[in-house]
Amino acid sequence: MASLVGTGCLVVDVAITAYPPWPAGPLPVSTVLGPADAPTRIAADRATRLGYFEHRVADALYGTDVRPTRRHQLVSAQVRATSVFAVELLRVPSEFGSGAAIAVLHLRFGADPLAELAGLTDLSPSEHGRSNRNRIEALLPDGVRVADRTRRCWTLAHLTRTDGDWPEVMPIEYAGWGARDQWLWLLASATPVSRFPPDPEGHEVAFRGRVRFSADWQALVLRDGAAFLGTTADPEDDTAFHQIARTHVHSVYLDAFLLGRLQVRALNDLAERVAAVRTNRLNPPALASLERRLIDIRGVLGTDHVTVRGMGNELLAAYRDQHRLPDLRTRLVEDLADCTRFVEASTARAVNAALGILTVLGVPFALAYGGAAAAVDGSPTAFLWSTGIAVLLAAAIVVLLPPVRGMLRVLVGRARDPSETDPP
């Protein structure tokens, strides 16, 4: 009888007030190859991963030797029927979230990975969700807790079979999907069909996040999870290939998804900031701050090309597509461009108004002072009389000429839509 070999991760946003004294760096997931009497251990530690990712995103994923942003701890615990063998913490870069971090629980599934995975995702205020939250927080160090607004874990799964022959696990309506795709969907969504039945005829749309690695395995990336499925046998006596694949899932491919999660967080935070901007508070310094933040996101977190080899870029692209990040970034650029045009136009109007006021109101003073200088001597009395006359003439110009009043309103920032009313 075929047996399943399943591992995975729970990824959840957490609030952090104290960083634990855990070993620095990512979890050094290892693969043991070769004969039992002379094994070779290959570890996906920080140094190995730095050769996989572009240098520009390394600090966001791992930090530096002096200030690491990633820590890990080996554990031996249970969350319901699933074993937890390690916990990682990734601090969100301070530019994009103070006191925020991402926790990763590394899992080994039991006999029923589909049911186990579906039972772990809920973090809602329901009784089941509160139970999951308490179980996860029990594995987190002091000073770290699940973020209040978190309602669901993001999941990552890797599953193989000793004979590679996958049986169908969805109702007859989904027979056209094929057994492998049924497993991929249920693993990636971490949701049973009884809770959410996808459209049987929507296979092409549902699997637009598929990433094919080789004839031996493939992945499906959805909004709330991703799954890797071995499409060839994973026999217990010869597991070298699928062991290496499993190591990749728990290391560099997990990191690609974590980077995507940081991008989602940063861009959505920026979108909230842009949406909160009102025209009466929009000025060159405020606009420059928003533009700097967008540039920092690209510089610190990269875009869609972050690895030098492998399929990390494809996985990140699929994740970004599921979260509509390309559209969001395009929209942000357009919104900031609109803000730039508004600020530039407002500045130009203010400058033109100032020049107009200086020109129009300067005429009465020039005439008054010139007439006083020609008619009388330059006594203080004559200066005061000419100044008074100039002020009266200027006031008359402002009262009688609406364009001048408009320039004054622009200059003092009081131009407003006629439908607006003063707040109470």
C-alpha cells in the first residue's frame, strides 16, 4: 500500500515586542545523501541561500551579520495531528512595519495531510480559530503573538507518494481535472470541497498559478497557499531527488514566498497612505515622502526578479499575480503621478498668483509714491499720505476686480469648490 510523505509550513503575521535569543539566520534545512556508512549532508543555510538570491533582497530576508532579521529554533511539538519540528521568525523591515514580523512553523504531516492542513488554517474568532491561535502562540517565544487582525494562516505543502500514483479525492464533477490536479488544488487551497467547491468548469482559471518544474514535480500557487506535488514515485529506498526538492521547498522557495508576502504588506500599506491623502494636506514634502517609500520598496524588497537561478522567480511571479501586485503597483504609480501633477499645478498657480498680486497691487503704490515725490518734498507726512492713498487704491482694486480676489484666495490656500461648506 502506498504511503504519503508530507511536509509543509504555516506562515502567519505576528506582533513582536522582544526578539528571542534564538540562533541567527534562516533554518538550515538539510538533506542527507549517499550510503548510510558515509552520508553527505547538504544544508540550505544562510551562506547557501545568499548564492541563490540577488544581493539586493538578502538584507530583507536574512539581515546582516551584525543585525540579523531572521532567527530559528528547532522544536518538537504537536499542533493537533501535525508535528512541528522548527519555528522561524522574520522581522519585517522597519521601513514597512514597526514591531511586525512573520512566523513560520515547519510541519510534518501525518496520515491525512489534506484534513490536517485544512484544520490548521483558521485563526478567526470562532472556537476552532481561537484554539488554533492558542496552539500556535504556545510555540512562539515570549514577546511574540499572532497579530490581532490575522484571520488565516498562509500555507505551504509538499507531498509525495511511494508509488507516485495519485487517486482521485474530489467528487465526480471534478473528474475532468485529473487526480494530480485535485490533490494540488486541495493542498494549495487548504480548504475541503465541502467548505468551498470550486467551479468544475473553471479549471484553466483555477490553475493559472501552476508552476511546472519537471516531469517529477510541479506546484500550484493560490492566494492563501501553495502546494508542491511529486508526480513520480518517492520510494523509501531511493529518496534523493524528492529529499532535495523537499529541502528547496522549506528553504529557498519558502523565502521567495516570504519576500512576496513582504511586498504585499509594503505595497498595501503604501496604498493605504496614498488613499488617506487629502488635497489640503498634499504638498511637495508629503508627495516626496510617498515617492521615496515606493522607491524604497523596490530597492529593499525587489520586484519580480529576485533569484539568479532555479524557479524562485516563477513562484514569486505567481504569488504576486494571485495578490494582484502588478496591478496595484501600476495603480500606485498612476496615483502618485496624479498627485505630482496636482502639486505642480498648485505650485504654478500659487507662483502665478503671487506675481500677479505683486504686479497689480504694486501699481497703486508706485503711482502714489511717484506722485508724492513729484508734487511735494520727501517729508514723513507726505510718505504717510501717499501710503494711505496707495492702500485705499489697492483695496478698491481688490474689491472691484474679481480676478484679483481669486489670486489672493489661491495665494493663501483658500480656493475651494463652491459646493463645499465650512465644517461646524
